[in-house]
Amino acid sequence: MEKQVLISNDAVVLGLLMITLALVFKTSSSKNTFWKKFYTIIPSLLLCYFIPALFNSFGLIDGGSSGLYNMSKNYLLPTSLFLLTISIDLKGIAKLGKKAMIMFLAGTVGIVLGGPLAILIISVFSPETVGGVGPDAIWRGMATIAGSWIGGGANQAAMYEVFGASPDLFAKMIAVDVIVANVWMAFLLFGAGRSAKVDKLFHADASAIEEVQVKIENYRKSILRIPSLADLMVILGAGFAATALSHFTGDWLAPFIARKAPYLEQYSLTSGFFWVVILSTTFGLIISLTPFKKYEGAGASRVGSAMLYVLVATVGMQMDIKAILESPDLFLLGIIWMLVHIIILLVVAKIIKAPFFFVAVGSQANVGGAASAPIVASAFNPSLAPVGVLLAVLGYALGTYGAWLCGILMQMVAP
């Protein structure tokens, strides 16, 4: 049944989202005492994400049927990644070291163990919730979430085929996947504004991250200039050219690999979107070694950030908060699963004294993938968005293996 909403025209929905973004940024830059206090509590990025979720939840728009998310993901995200990457400090990112990798793997372990633990916990007081037989066995549907939370859509589809969940169960699990993952992402965006306090609590050394941020900011200041119309057109032209070339190459490369080496599908190498993300980031890294890097002074990364915020709004409008009320038992299952993931992340972070940045990006590289990890990374600093992409790529590679193992463990403990 089609959802009845007040606004169904995507042109109007886009206008509503842009007005929302404009108001958030206008008020967040205000010198008014009320707004200053308000934004010390609520990060602006969180509002850009959460307000569209409210629009969708209360029937103003239908994020699920809108084409804006796919537009943003396919066109604005790769352009944004390219523009954010041209000012990257490769040596600085290399110095971020092994803690980023450890936190990413801790996030993966949290998902693999969280699924079976959630089943065990729920089965104590509500075994029927995690029961089911044949294609309707709950663990089969949960295996598809594992694919999504470790890798992405391609890994989720692979688990759907491997474990044979019924279409009805799969639809319910997609709702659990989207809602729980998006609520957790909202917490990460909120925490990004308080990362210094968290780092202090964990006795974490964030100096390497701060050094990268300072170097990027100092470089921007040294080449800063008022952009001309020609500057902006060159920036947009280069960005969308990189996106076009990424899509063109990906449209050829993905089917070629699917034909010649179909077994590489388990690494998402047959996914066109995978190659679009990888190539656009790679083009940005290459361009960062050329004189074009000076266009950062004319606002290249700011244009990229603006596109990323539009993506944030379209991601937010996918969430229907009221859906939690429709299947509370399944959402409780998903929440417990996510809590295991979070607890393992925080325990490992405490042990190795990892900065909250690594906790947030390590988690989102698993749970959110290449579309969301750069968003969380850029909440700390736009120059760090490529770190999110690189870790998300590892998620694609590990997704099928980790999700399969999680599925087998869940099958073993299911009542």
C-alpha cells in the first residue's frame, strides 16, 4: 500500500530539504546567545539528519519512494569525495596508524558476535520472537542484516540468497536494519561534537588527528581567496567530470569482472557503486598531487561539504521513527545486537586508548558503508572524509565472510 504523504513531488521535497539545511546553518552561525547555547548541545549535522527523518516519520514526505537519495548517492557523493580529497594530507593520514584498523575490526567482531548474543538474550524471555521455521526462521533474516552491517547492500543481497530468508521476513529486517543503524548514526553525529570529552575520559591521544586537521586548515588559509565565477565553474566541472569518469569506468569494469571473475562478487568488486566510490576518491588523491590542489583556496572542499550535507538530509529522510512501533520485538533484537557492537568498540577503545574518531568511523565503516562513513568522518573535519571511505572499502571486502560466520553462529544458537 502506497504511503499517503503531503508532499510527493521530489522538486518540492528537495526545496524543503534545502530550506532546512539553510536554516540550520544560518542559526548555527548566529551570534545570538540562545542559538550559541543550543548548538553547543545539539550539533548542526545531527539536525540536518534528524529533521528530514521527522518529515518522513510524520507523513510530510515519503523518503522511501523519493529518488533524491539515489541522486545524492550516485552524483553528489562521488563529486563530494573528489572535492574533499584534493586537499588531503596523505602523509598525515598514514600517521593515523594501526588504531584505526583495530577499531574497524573491533566493530566487525561486534557485529559477528552481537547477532547470536542478541538471539540468546531474547530467547530467555521470548523464544517465539527469535524462532520460526524454514525461510521464516528469524536467524535467516538477521543474517541479511549482518551482511548490511559489515559490508553493504551487495553483501546483504548475498546473505539473502545464501540463507534463503522469505521475502516478508527480509522486508521486516530491512526496516530493522535502516532504523537501528540510523539511530546509532545519529548518536555518532551527536558524539562527534563532544569527541574531546570522550577522548579525555578514555585517556586517548588524538594528537595525530588534530595534527592532520591543523595542517589542512593552515594550508587552506595560506591559499584562501575570494572565488570567482570561473573558479566555481572549474571546481564543479572537475568534480562532476570525476563523477562521470567514475561512473563510466565503473559501468564497464563491474560487468567485466562479473563475467571474467564472478567469484570476486564476494568482495563487492562486481558492484558499480563500489567502483564509483573507489575511483572518485582515487581521482581526488591523484589530483591532490597536481597544481589543481590550489583550488582548495577557492572553496573546493566547501562545495564538496555542501553536497555531502544534501546527502546527509536524504539519508535522514529514509528513516521512519514510527516503524519501531510496528515490530517492537524485532527492533529490540536489533537494538541489543547494536549494543553488543557498541560495547565491544568502547571496551577496545578504552584498552588501546583510541580517540572517539576511530570509534565512530570504525563503527560506521561497518554499519553504514561508503555512503555514511564519510559523513561521520567529516563531522570531525571534512578533510578526514577519505578515511571513512578507505575503512568502508575494507567492510565491503570482509562483509560476506563476516556475515556468513555470523549467520552460522545465529543458526547454532536459535531455538
